[in-house]
Amino acid sequence: MELEIVWLVRAAWITVWVVSILPLVIASIPTSKLNSFRELVLSFAGRGKILHPSSQKFTVPQKFFAHFYVIGVVWTTLLLAATWIYACEMAPLSSEEFQLSDIASRLAGGSDVFSIHKSHMTPVEDRFKVWRAVFLLLLMEIHVLRRLIESFYVFKYSPSARMHILGYFAGLFFYVTAPLSLCSNIAPEVPRFVGNQVAEFIANGKIHTSAPELSLVMSISPLMKLGSLQLIGGAIFLWGWIHQRRCHAILGSLRENPSQAKEYIIPYGDWFGMVSSPHFLAEIVLYAGLLIASGGTDITIWLLFGFVAANLTYAAGETHRWYLRKFEDYPANRHAIFPHVY
């Protein structure tokens, strides 16, 4: 069952890669022979100012981005809560059972799987995997919560800003599949545990059901015992998270007045001094943090990261070219998304 869910998620990402990322790569090839194909791809992948004029028929308002984050928050919160309760009940970690250095070495590619003391139903290695999933989902929760708040209180989308309906469905897919990808290797156990708890409650009633005995220390202390890759990945995630927040605040400030709703202004500040789409760069950075925190051994999370990087790199390139066409005085030292590279 576990392998079925893992491969189902991977198959979903591979399908998205073939359907969406491969056309973006082909459209990025610098040849005039692909101009028609490039316009076709941009008509589906574009949004806002880079949306192709001929694509207005099958579009939705760009403010519908908020739908992505509503779904992302609800789904990630459910996964996080269920996984965290499962971790506390079925996968407790204690300092008496293993040392931090042992876990760190295993994460970095350490050798044999070992089990010292077995607790409840899972060996040490499996319990560590569960708590690593909790950590990744916690980071994802921090991310989608901020994006939800920004979609209502920071961004002032132009009334004419649209995105293609296929791009809208792709966004919905992403914010369902991305959180699941962070915990797909333990996905079968968690719903089974929750289902058993619900079944026990229904069968025995509230009085006779044994409530999980959770404490704040038991719920948090295992997160402090994770390895060095989790610390490094978490730090990189927060670095990208902070810069994205700053860049979004800068973009939001460009339209603080209603009279500016339809105007486009060159943004300045923070990473805007280096690239045209620093908020996209920050998004790639924070997903790179998630990848590192995962240990870098799960192909599912690599597929997730690759999708983010490829999609945002293409969007940043189109945005950069739009800026160059729109503003004659656009800063010549800015690159599209990667400083001094592209």
C-alpha cells in the first residue's frame, strides 16, 4: 500500500512534467522556428502581464490565486495535524534510544539500518522518518499560511489581470500534491491510524475512547533531535521565506493607491537589485530548503522541486523580457532570476 501511494504521487508529477514542463523547455529554445509554438505555450502558461492577448477567452481573474492558498492551508493543516498526532502516539523519540549524531550520519547517507529499542510499532529509523515528515509539513504550513495572508492583505491585483484556466487547475493540483509529496512515504500509516481512532470513537463513544495522551514536550522535543540536514534545510527555507515576504511587500506597495491599480512600476529594493523576479528566486530557495531537509533521497521531492524551479524560471524569463519591452530605463544590470547567470 505504501509503495502504491508513493508511486501514484510520483506518476502524477511525471505526468505534469511531460504535459507542462517539457513544452516550457522546448519553448525556451532560442530559434525563430518555434515562435508559433512559443506563443501557444505562453497562452497557456502566462498570467497577469505576460498572458498572451489571444488567451483572454479561457481565463479566470488572477486574484483566484487565493484559492490555491486556501486549499493549501486546509490540506496541509490536516496532513500536519494527523501526522503530528500519529508521530506522538506511534513514533516517539527519546534521547535514551539514540544519539543525534547517529541520526545525522544516517541522513547523510550512513550505512546499516539499525534498531536499538523498539517502541510501539515502529523501529528507530521509521520513527525518525515520521518526525522528518512532521518537520517538512510544518515548514510547508508556515509557507502557505503566509501566502494566504498575502493574497488578501498584500497583493492588489489589477482588475484586468487574468490567468489561463489550465494554469488555475495546475495551481490547485500543486497545492494538493506538494504537501502530500512531503509525507508520501508514510502516507498509508497516518490515515489508517486516524481511521482507527475514529472507528473506536464511533464504536465505543466518547466516554470509553482512550484519548491520546499528548504533552507539549513530547510533541516538540523530537523536532529538536533531527539531524544536521534538517537544520541546514530549515535555515535555507527561512532565508528564502523571509526574502519572499520582503519582495512581496515591495510588489504590494506599488499599488497601495486605487489610482495605481492599472499601472506598472519598476520595483526596487531587496533582491530586486539583482533580478527581475526575486520572489520567484526566493520560492526556489525555500523549496531547495525543503529538499535538503528531506535528506535529498526521495525522488518524489526532487520531482516537486524540479517542477517549481522549471516553472518559475520560465515565468521569470518572460517577465524579464516584458520589463525590457515596457521600460526603456529598466536597470541593465538585472538578470531574470539567477544573479549573474540568467
